[in-house]
Amino acid sequence: MSFPNIPSISPDINISVEEAVNLLLASIAFEELGLAHIINAEAEKIQFVLGTLHNQTTTVPTTLEDLIKIDTSVEHTLRTVIKHQMLLQFKLEDVLSFSTSSTTTSTTTTTTSTTCCCL
């Protein structure tokens, strides 16, 4: 068995801290947008089963069992979406704390006080 032939790649990327923070914020926004589309698709799934979807021409007779299956499916999907949103919240908090800590300079001042005891 021969070894794979891996090309030599030099991944030199120069990005400033501000650009990195902006890219991370954009990635969070795109993930949130994707989750919003999933939530919308789940809502349309329920509307379709109930026959209330906009521009729906045919209605499929649904049973109580069908409604329970759809409800379980939507609940499972929304639980997963909520988990992802919690992770994105942590990611956002980390990015914002990094952003503020890297741009904030701290200054310290020292004050001394002397007390005089006069008799």
C-alpha cells in the first residue's frame, strides 16, 4: 500500500482581529438564518396537515394519529433547533467578550493617602 500524495499547501492568511470578529458574527447570523428557515418549514408542515397552508389546493384527510405523529416530529425538530440556538448564544457571548477585551485598554491609577496624627 502506498502513501497518499499530499500537495504542499501553505495556508498563510492575514486577518485582523476586527475582521475575525466580523467573520464570526456573520457565521452566527447565517446559522440563525438557517434555523429560522427550519422553524418556518416546520410551521408549514403543520399548516399542510391541517389544510391551512397558503395556496394549498388539496386537503388530505388527517387522522388523530397523523396529527400526533406530526406534532412529535415538529417537537423533536424544534428541540434540536433550540439546542443549536443555545450553542450560538454561547458562541455570540464568547465573540463579544473577546471583541470587547481585545479593544479595551485598561488603565490603573494608584492613590496614596497619608494620615497625620496631631496631638
